[in-house]
Amino acid sequence: MKNLIVAVFAVFSSLVVYSQSMEVPVPPQPGFDVIRPGISQGTLDTITYFSQTTDTLRRTVIYLPPGYQAEKSYPVLYLLHGIGGDEFEWLRGGQPEVIFDNLYADGKLQPMIVVMPNGRAMKDDRATGNIMAPDKVQAFADFENDLLNDLIPYIEDNFPVIKDREHRAIAGLSMGGGQALNFGLGNLDTFAWVGGFSSAPNTKLPEQLMPDPDGSKEKLKLLWISCGDNDRLLSFSTRTSDYMKKNNVPHIYFVDQGGHDFAVWKNSLYMFSQLLFHPSATTIPGKAH
């Protein structure tokens, strides 16, 4: 498959696409994350669910798109936070609801429900004290069980969502980016759309993420990898992209200009979300070079 280098605004470094089946959005222009008067807005809510994994009630934030109707069925994006955050981190720093509202107003987004959970699966899941303590780091790995066996079933029992892999996506920033790659690529019978933004050292080695590249790439609708060019964690994204390229796994690798911060993560969310859940999308075909 021919590499496609997409020219973007001068403030961005590079956008490399190892695919010929998707038209990748250009990075956003200023104002994409600013509230726009007079447009329809989605709905934010905080809900609780019982987690058998932690034996506690846990909170998650949910975004319902403008014009949401309970009699319709929607795909779901599970959007994960970083090591110092919680279920409110994206809202505090990323304005995802504003980004989504503006994209809907421009006709650039497929209607979807967005779930922003707490990715620290432990009884006290607050980001307090030593956030690098071994039990708190382990809780991010334990969230895989909470996500698959507690949260997703709760969402599917209580909201009108489509219950198959083709209509589930997972993405995250930093520690959540590592979770998204680990849990998404490790559970391709559950997720078909996977995105890692500035993924942290919790990201598994590529050989562990995808031990069977030929089988995995047949299931993937989208694999998105991105990071800032001044981010000290860039090597984790690069090694994952290099492995995918070596094994002919189509994916998108976006190197933004910036560090480990929301300026980069918001750009990635803006672009990644536009690629999700298009009815005509098929598994990314072909061979990367």
C-alpha cells in the first residue's frame, strides 16, 4: 500500500496514513473547542454503576449527542483519562462536549454516545496521594476487567446502544492511551476502533499488543496512534507504529507539534472522532509499506 503523506497546517509536524480506505480529517482550526452560540448541544451526565471488580459503586461521565432519542440505537466511544485524572479529567482540560457539539453542527460526526469512566479500578479511585503508588498503577490494568465485565454491560443495559464490536470504540490520553491500546487491541472481539493519544509506558510491547498481525488487521476498522513531537513519551507511540508498519497493519500515525498536554490531545480527539462509525466503513484493507 502506498504511503500517503497529508499536507497539513504549518503548526503540525506530520500525518502519516498507512491506509487507502479513509479520508483523514485535517487538524482543527482555532475555535474548534470554543462554545458556539446558537447550535444544538449534547447532554452531559454523571451516572453510577456497580462494579463487581472493585465491589463498589463507581462513577462515569456520559455524553449524549444533540438530538438524542431513546428509541434510536447508537455506537459508543469509551474515552479514557490519564494517570493524574479521573472521570472528569477530559471535561476539565479537553472540552470534549464542546468539540463534539461543534462537529455535529458542521455535520462531521456520526451520532454516538461517549462514556468517560474512571480508569483506576480500586475501592478508593480518587487521584489523591501518591498517584504513582504500585496499587494505583495496578488499578489501571485492573480496569480492563471492570470495563469489559461491569461498565460495558451496564451501558448496554441502560442506554440504547448497538451491542457489537463494529459499534464500539476505545481511545484515551497518556495512561488512558496505553489502556486503550492494551484493551482495544487485546480485545478485538469487543472493539473495532482503537486510538492511543500520547500513550504512556503502561503500553504493552507491540509484540504483546498484536502477536498475530495478520489476524488482527482483518478485525480492525481503525487504529489511530498520535503524540506530540516534544513529548518525552513519543518513543512508545513510534515503536507501536513502526511495528504495525513492519507487519503491514494499516493505521494512522499523527505526530503533532507539542508536548504532553491537552493541546495535542484535543487535536487528536477532533480528528479521530470524525473517522468513527461511518456506515460504509469496512475493515481497513491492503498492505502498508
